[in-house]
Amino acid sequence: MSVIKKVLTTVAIGAALMGTSASADTTRIALVVKALGIGFFEAANKGAQEAAKELGDVEIIYTGPTDTTAEGQIEVINSLIAQGVDAIAISANDPDAVAPALKKAMDRGITVISWDSGVAKEGRQMHLNPSSAPLIGNTIIKLAADHMPDGGDVAVLSATATSTNQNIWIDEMKKVMGNYPGVNLVATVYGDDLADKSYREAQGLMATYPDLKAIIAPTTVGILAASQAVTDAGKIGQINVTGLGLPSEMAGAVESGATISFAIWNPIDLGYAATMLSYNIAKGATAEPGAKIGMGRMGEATLDENNEAAMSDPFTYDKSNIEEFKSVF
Amino acid sequence: MIRRFLRSREAVLSGAILLLIALIALRFPAFVAPQNLANVFNDTSPLMILAIGQMIVILTKCIDLSVAANLALTGMVVSLLNIAAPDLPLVFTVLLALSLGALLGMVNGVLVWKLNIPPIVVTLGTMTIYRGIIFLISEGKWVNAHEMSPAFKALPRQIFLGFPMLSWFALVVIVIAVVVMNRTTLGRAFFAVGGNPHAAVYTGLNVGRTQFWAFTISGALAGLTGYLWVSRYAVAYVDIAGGFELDVVAACVIGGISIAGGIGSVGGAVLGALFLGVIKNALPVINISPFWQLAISGAAIIIAVALNSRANKTRGRIILKRKEAEA
């Protein structure tokens, strides 16, 4: 071992020890998100704060990169390791890229769980899914099919072609297409979660498939851009834009009729549950297949063979409840 | 005269765009419908406006990477203002967007002019700072469609003489830019400062000040686009137009604006933007895998730049315009 390496190791151990001693009385849980400034994660933070208040001796460190990159998250994780936090709850931008950094954190005794967007198995102790992929896949096609009594063409407008979440949901959706006779999936396009590209892709769908009845966008930027494109094309009532979105962002689209209904789990509940799980595991609960770990008011999470658990079903929002929820998140 | 035009950058690019449209029409005939082409022009308007600003900056041997961040910050400010005061006349909103954008551009300009920091470093820095400021003033929240006033959202969509106002904004900017670049002292100074800075100093031009004005104009246009962008997509958040500065620079490069400064035209910038706009609008309808789409966009840029550098190599620098015309 070279001298420099030895010195660095000593410094690192020293920092870790100092970190531990500083946080002896309060449990410091870092909520690492895909990027700061996204409504969904701001809402999750609200839930985490709620859990912290309930638990009393918890400090939440809400952090993340400024853009949705794995590199940015790795930097954040490294600085959290240096600070010696007690637990990291992360929604990952890339399941594999962040795993080595998180492994390093676990080696230093930090509890690591992933939530929302998962991390590879070796990089976390457990993963909390907001819902289960089959339920989401079924929900998004059901939302479209419910308003198409005679069947017809639907298209999917996703985020990037490599987005883990969206790809799984679309696959699950395709599996249950048989339960909705007469509904044809004609295309899957990618708006890269950019407002302008998603808008253009939606325009492209309308031009290519004149008989299109619904656009399913399982991403918040996509659903918003598609409903704006449908509104601008004067096709409200003809094409229903649905999928996953946030009530505060979708209120305008629901009001105008471009979107009849859409779904999302409650991110407040998700941040709350992730915090509760991090706390319980940091305090000694073991994350192993079959284990049941408490999530406070959200009940118990039961881990499957991959140490994954589902929180709850997605929730449908429409004209009847949008007013109530748009100010929440 | 005609032969000179045919050999010009603009003619080659126009030909390339027409060829591209023809190829797309083979796969998707509805693309050439006049209404669709008008839509493509409309959709490319923000890129054209920004490319004109960027062209002026590049002419002076500088580069402005902060345009997209400037756009996003100005867009957020006018959106927040719209929430606070929904009844404010739109003329004021547009003027505010222009002047706030100009102010942000001036920050770049002053740093380049007075502190002599390389423009790429300055604008890389301000790019991050501007995005950071959006985060601070919005607290990371989105401004959504239902929070904006109907008039605020309607302006870029309003149809005037058959075209949406967004297209008219672009057309007006193009016309003003052509006049300024070709008929005013300032316009000619941009070319002179970039073409030969030493000679420019001997003719009494202040290189730094000219660059300052280039950044100011680029900023003002980015600010204007900021309002148009948030009202068109009816949403404002930290990441809007993320990475768009690269599209703007690409449009300029495709349009034959020399990164070394001094060479370029408004027409080139506009055509370069339209070339990218046609590709962006065509890719969704011609049914190609998204992985190929990225490769195709990139290849188009490299081919254009390769052609550009070849074209510039053979030609010497024109010293006496009249002599060249005679020859």
C-alpha cells in the first residue's frame, strides 16, 4: 500500500468515525432523487418530512443532482458517504452505474434502499416499488380502453428508449392487451422527457395515424406535452391523452378535456414509506426475502425473492378529484 | 450574379433541404402538405430566432452557450410574473422578456469585454448560474398550464394572416437581422471584428465593445424565445430547453457560420435551423428506431460541417468585393 493511499484511507476512516459520532442521537436519512426540481420528488420529500416528524429523532437530507444523470448521483452518494449519513434512500437514474458507489456506502455500514426507480440487487438492501409493474401496465391501458367503447388505435409516448421504468410498464401493458379486445397498439414513440420533442412526437402520431383514439404517456413530461399538442391540433374529444402524470401539472389538461383521466401513485406516500423503511432497517430490521418491514401508516412491506416490495395500487385522477389534489402535489 | 448565388452556401443548403423534404415525402407523402410545412416552420421558429443571435456572437469569434439557460430563466420569470399579475398587458410581458434576456446577455458581454475571460468559459459558467437561479426563484416547482392566464398562452398560437404569431415573431426577427447585419455600422462591425480583429482596431472599432453588443443581442433574442417557449408548451420548469444550446450552435455550423469568426449570414443561420427543424419534425413520422434517430441527427451535422470546411478551404479571403465581381 502506497503512502498516499494509506493517508487517504486514514482520512476516510477518520471522516467516517466523525460522521458517526456527530449523528449519534439523530438518524440522518438521505433521500437521493433523480434530479432536483421535479414535482414528483418534491412531493416525495414532503412525505419524508412527515415520516421524520412522526419518528421524531430523524433528520432528512433531501438531495440529488441538478440533471438526471448517473454521474451526478454518484457524486452525491460519495459526498453522503463522506458525511457519514445513517441511511440512503435513492431513486436511481441508472440501475447499474450507481451500484458500486452504493456498495461502498453499505461497506461503511450505511443502510441503502432504493425506491421508485430501482438499483441492481447488489447495490441496495431492498427496493420499494411504488406499485407493481403489472398493476401499472394494466392501469394505463385500462384508462385508455375505458373511454373507447368501440375499441380503436392507441399509441404510447414514452420517455427515453432506455428508461427502465417506462419499458417495464409498457411490456406489462402489452401482456394484458388481450383483455381489451378491439384496442390496437399502433406505435411506441419516445419524447426523451423533453417538452419540445414529446410535443413533436405527439404531432407525428396524429399525422401518421389519423384514426388514433388515445395517446398513452407513462411519463409526466410526455403526458403534458401530448395533451398540449392535442389541444393545439383541435382534437379534444377525438383523442384522449392518458397515462401517468401529476395532478398539479395535469389540472389544465383535465379541465380542457384533452385528458379524461390519468393515474399516479401518491409520491407523498412513497417518500413517507421509503423513509419509514430506511429507519426500520437502520434500526435493526433485516431485509431478506419473505421479511415484513413496517411502513408506518402505509402498513407493511413484504419482500419478494429479489428483496423488492410493492407499496400500493396506482390511483386514478379525473374531473371529480383533480381540484382537491392539484394543490397537494 | 446567378452563378455566384448558385455556388453560395445558402443555395447549397436550400437544395439540401428540398432534397431532404423530397426524400421524406417518399416515405410519408403528407409531410409536403403546405399546412404541414407551415407547421415545421412554426415549430422551428424558436431555433431560428436563437440561431440568429448565436450567429452574431460567433461572427465576433465568441460563442454563447448560455442561450438555453437564458431562455429558461426568462421563461420562468415571465411565467411567475403572470401568476402574480395575470392581467398585465402582453406587450409588457414581451418587452420584459426582451430586456431581461438582454440583461443576462450583457452579463456575458461584460465578463468577456472587461475581464477578458474566454467566452466559452464565461457562458459555460453563466449557463449553470442561470439554471441555478431558476431553481431558486421557482423553488423547484413547475408553472403549469392552469396557472397561466389564457391570453399569456394564446399569443404564440394566434393566427394572423394565415400564420401563427410564433412564425411572425421569427419572420420579424429575420427581417430586422438582415437589415441590421447588412445596412448598419454595428452589423458590419460584427463581421470586421471577427474577420480580422487587428485590422478592426486600426479602423477604430472597439473589439470588446462589439462583442458585448453581440452577447446583448443574443441574450435579448433568447429572452424573447423564453416567453414564446413557455407559452407555447404551456409549462415552465428548471430543465426546459435542456441541451438546446447545442442545437443552436449546430444550426449555425450547418448554416456555414465559421466558428473562427467573420464569415456567415442571417440566411445561413435560418436555413441551418430549418435543416435541423425538418429532420426533427420528419423523424417522428417516418418510423425509424429512436436509436437511429440520434445517429441520423448527428451524421447530418458532421456531413454539413465537412462540406463547409471543404468549401472554405478552396476560397481565399475576399479583400476587394468589386475586383472579385469582375473576376
